[in-house]
Amino acid sequence: MGFLRHDVSNLAYAIPNLKIGAVIGVGGGRDVLSQRLFGVRDVTGIEINPIIIDLLKHRFSDYTAIATLDGVKFEVDEARSWFARTPRSFDVIQMSLIDTWAATGAGAFTLTENGLYTVEAWQRFLGRLNPAGLFTVSRWYAPGEVNETGRLVSLGVAALLANGAAEPRRHLFLAAAGNVATLIVTKSPLSPAALGALKDAADANEFTVLLSPDTVAPSAMLEKIVSATGRRALDQATTGFYLDLTPPTDERPFFFNQLGFATLFDADVFSHFTHTGVVAGNLVATLTLVMLVLVSVALVGATIIVPLRPTVREAGWQLAVGGTVYFALIGVGFMMVEIALLQRMSVFLGHPVYALSVVLFSLILWTGFGSMASERVRLAGAGKLLAWSVASAAYLFALPLWLPPLLVDLDGAHFFVRAGFCVLVLAPAGFLMGFGFPTGMRLVSAISTGPTPWFWGINGAAGVLAASVAVVISIAFSIDTTLRIGAACYLLIAAPAVLLVFAGARPSRTVLRSLHPSKAANV
């Protein structure tokens, strides 16, 4: 295993007396072997994938022998949750090339949320270090570029500032070899002895030092980022660049999405394909999303708008306008809320697959209960419709205010507790939103059943288009912004709903006026 002594991902072990370690993402066991090789006597490997641990401990145990090493133990868990629960402290926590931008590089935005590369996550990791402990993170590096490396440094600075560090640069050391860079983040300022050991190891292995507390960074951008002594200064240092270098948070957990959507309007947009690193992948993902939206618009028009347009021609303007706006709003609103909660709970539950199963199941379940309840509790009259609209919007608007702190507090809970909490959080939202569609159908059917296919189509079309737009809004602004837009849609529903109520009442009044007074009185 001698080659591991010369790997840049193991640079941190040049600092002596690291005895208790943890590895985030065991994989084949490379980092576990590195910690034992450099004298870390107590190693805990945290791996979310139970198949990996089964391979190491059972199926391939005679080949790897990693699980039989003294002082090595494995935990099958999501790293943030495990570190939130454990009472232990560590001298070193290593996270090397965990999670890739494979989804983004393949031209996708789905599954790009990541809870390991956010300010809140790094605060948690730094909080589990001993006073002289360190957190070492290795990521892909593009020589001459600051893309992923710049955002990694920005994240480290933000986490240190959030933990109260006065001068973050005194806690950071960054070196690169080939296409891998390693950032070392220390809980306390680097001592002269530790800094000297890191420099000596970098010189001996011919690593390129990109950041050091006692020298100016070769990159002007990295120097601006690491010199920030407050969050406002950090935000100023990371804005104005063609890539998003702002530190990801649980509200915007998109570490791997760095290319701004405004870049599509640049005259030289395709020149970004010549860049190395994450940029080309981001551009493919952005162009794919734009093409998807355009294709969706064309297909919605061809298969829904054009064929169903004749069904609404004979309807009065109140029914046509009120019904169209109503069903468009619930289509957009529901999808905005669904995408936002999927993204938020993906970080909380630790993996997008868990969020897909738990959130979709809960939302569909409670929406079904709401739809069923709307049969018994009819929203008849403007007053009840207005109350439902305000109640739905109020709950959704309130979620970004009280939910994030609770999610952080419950980071350390068992997975089933976190999943159960998600179900409970989604219950009021799903139940209230479940009233929307059946109530709207009753309102329009009370006036005329002819245009109902049009309203079904409008609702579906709005949902399809909103799904893509919701992802764009979350990445460009924040998940909470997407959720607030969904809440605003449910608040605005009150206007077309009341219009439909009055439109439905008008035919009844017209019939009464046409009757003889005595018959009208009997009616």
C-alpha cells in the first residue's frame, strides 16, 4: 500500500498524532486503508450503501481483508445523520471524491441535490472534530480553472464563518496533483508545526499548493474567497463570476450545478464546451432542460391546447377565463410544492431515492384523503373557497419559516423517524391541496359540462411545464422560492374560484326571473 503515501488525497496525514478517524463513503475501502496505513488506530467507515459493506465484510472479505483489520468498523448509515447522533469526536474525518457530478455531466438535473456539500453539513462534521482535528475533502480539479475547487473553498470558508472562525484562511490548506485537489479544513487555526508538515509533504510529493495561510493564493479568485472575514464579504467575492461559486446550503443544495442559466444568452455560449471540469456537464444539462421545456410546450400545444380548444368556445367568458386560470394555478401550484418538497426532503433523508418514495407516497396519499373529504365537506360559496385558499397558502408559506430548523435538529434521528416526520409535515399540505381539483370540477360542471375536457387538459399541461420550471427556480434561486411560488398559486386561486361561483349562480337567477311570480316564489 505504499503508493497511498504519495496520493494527494492523503496529504492531511502529514500532520502527526491523528489517532481517531472516520471515513465518509467507504466504497472499496481505499480511505480506510489509508487511515490505517498512516497510523490511525480507530477507524469508522460510514457508508450509505449496505451492498458495499456486505461485499467488504462477507462476499469479498477473503480478498480485501479490510473488515478484519484491527480498529476498523463500519456503519451503514447516511453520514450527516450518523454524525448528528454519535457522541464521539475525531482527529480526522476524510471524504474523498464522494458523489460525483455524473447526473449533471449526463445532462440531467434530477438527483443532483446533495446533502454532504452544504454549509449545514460541514458545520456538523466540523462539530465532531477534536480541538486539533481536521476535515479533509478531495474533489476533481481542473488545472487553470477554479470551478469545483472554487466552490469547495467557498463552502469551507462559509462553514468556518458559521462556526465562529474570525479568519477562515488560517484554517485552510489546499493542494493539487493532476486532476484531484484536496482541501484540509481544521477546527482550530493551523499551528506552525502542522503547516510546516503539510508544506514539506507537498514539496516532497511535488503537489501544487493552491492555498496556504501564510502566502497569497496563485489564483486571484481563490484569494478573494479565502480572504473573506464575513458572510457578506464572501457573497461579494463569489458573485460576478460566470460560474456560481456561492457556498451551497440546505436551501440550495446544488453543489455540482455551477453554470448560471443566463449563460445561455451569451454569444459565445458553446465555447464553454472547451472548458475542463464541471462546466461542460453543466452546459449539457442546461441545454437539455431548455430543449425539454420547448418540446413540452410544443407537445402540450399539439396534443392538448389545439384538440381541446373547441370544447370551450361555447362557454361564456366567466367560465372560460375563470376555469382556465383556476386549473392552471392548481397545476402549477401543486407541481411547485411537490418538486420543492422532494428536493428539501432529499437532503434531509440522505438520498433522492428515499425522497422519491417517501414524499411522493405521502403527498399522493394525503391528497387522496383531501379529495375524498371534499365529497363530504363541500366548498360551497365564496366564503368557504376563500377560507380554503388562504389556509392552503398560509401553511405552505409558513413551511420555509419553521421547517428548516426542525430538519437540522432531526438530522440525528433514525431513518424511520425522519421518514415519519416527512409524512406528518406533508399531511396538512396534501390534504388541503387535495380539495383543489374535485372542487374546481364541481364549480365548472355546475355551469356547463361541455368544457370539462379543456380544464382537465389545462391542469395537466400546467403541471408538465411547471415540473421543469420548478427545477430551474430551485437551482437559480432556492428551494424555498419554489415553495413560495406554489403557495402564491394557491392564494391566487381564490379569485377565479369566486368568479366561477358567481357564474354558476347567474343561470339560476335568470331562470327564476323568467318564471311567473307565483311559481318563482314556490321555487
